[in-house]
Amino acid sequence: MADSLSGGGRSARLLAAAGDDLAAAARVRLLTELTAGSVDPEVYARYLRVEEEFVHTAARVLGAAVWDAPRWESTVGHARSLFSLVTEQREYFAHARAQWPAAADLSPAARRAAGGLSEHVLRAAADHGYPAIVTSMLAAEQLYLTWCTAATGRDVRREPAVQEWIELHARAPFTDQVAFLRAEVDALPGEVSDARLLDWFTAMLAEECRFHDAVFR
Ligand SMILES: Cc1ncc(CN)c(N)n1
């Protein structure tokens, strides 16, 4: 399974070491309310706006991963993930925003707080290259795999657009993309220490928390 800790490679050690941070990031208010089907329509409208912007950032970061890819297989894997972002996920936003009943009214403070996630991952990619890209993106994707997989296991009534977003992150091709990122982390050279991976991973999770809290500001 894509979210299992089995395998004993570097990514398994990383997920085990960051387990508490991952669990805490999956428990923030927005993700808890989305899971419970209780999110306020204005809050979700704001999330749709900042989330669409982050997905654009993720596409740019995967472009950098293609540029820095150490192997053909790495190029192909990131290109597949990038393709899903620019097709399935981009179309989700166009469709969800058109049908969503509330307007997105974002305060400057909310914009700034949400924008920190993009700034962080773009800076990590520019400063530290491929190892930081795959580790930071694994943190982001593993968080969504974790909370969305748990949410689909709960018998809760949700708005169709919310349900669709959750399901999209609990099935292929998304689950394959997370497994691919894990394999890329497993294949990182030994001179990149486990401590460094943990720093990149947990720093990204901390920005994820700020991002998800931003829509309440
Ligand atoms: C903020 C955020 N983090 C992660 C994901 C998972 N792709 C996402 N869609 N948005």
C-alpha cells in the first residue's frame, strides 16, 4: 500500500520519524472540518482559491524536478504527476469554483499566510535541488494521502465538491504518485543525511499547517 511503512528504506524511516508531525498536520481545523463534512462554505471558497494557487506552485516545482531528475525513470514519474496537476486537478478547480455557492473573500493576512507554503517549497527547490524537492513534495503528498484516505473510510455526508477532492487524493493516479516520491527518496544518495530529510519534511509540514489555518483569518 502507498501509505504503509513497510519496505525498510529511507522513506519508511522518514515517515516513522515524522509520524507525530504528520498526525498533527492532519488534525488541523480545516482538515478536521472537511473530514467531518462541516466546513463553512465561505471557508471552502477561500481554500479553493489558495489551493488552486498552490497546485500551480506544485506544477512549477515538478517542472524543476524534471529539470534536476537524476534518471530517465525520475523524469517520467514527475512528468506523470505534473500531467495530473495540469489536467485532472486544474479541471477540478474550474468546475468546483463555478458551482460553489460562496465567494472567496481573502484578507491580506490570509493571502500572506497561505502564500508562505509556495514561497517555502520554491526556496527549498532553488537552494537545495532535487533531494529537497522530492522530500518536501513527499511531505505535502503524504499528508493528503493520510487525511484523505482516513476521511474516505468514514461514513459522512459531504458537499459533492469536497467529497470529490477527498476521493481524488485517496485513489490512483495520486496514490501512485506518492509511491513514486517514496521510491525517489529511497534512492537519494547516502551523503544526504536522514537528519536533513527530516528537516525538509517537517519544515514543509509546518508550512502546510499555516496554509490550512490561513483560510480562517
Ligand atoms: C496544500 C496542499 N498540500 C498538498 C496537496 C497534495 N497534492 C495539496 N493538494 N495541497
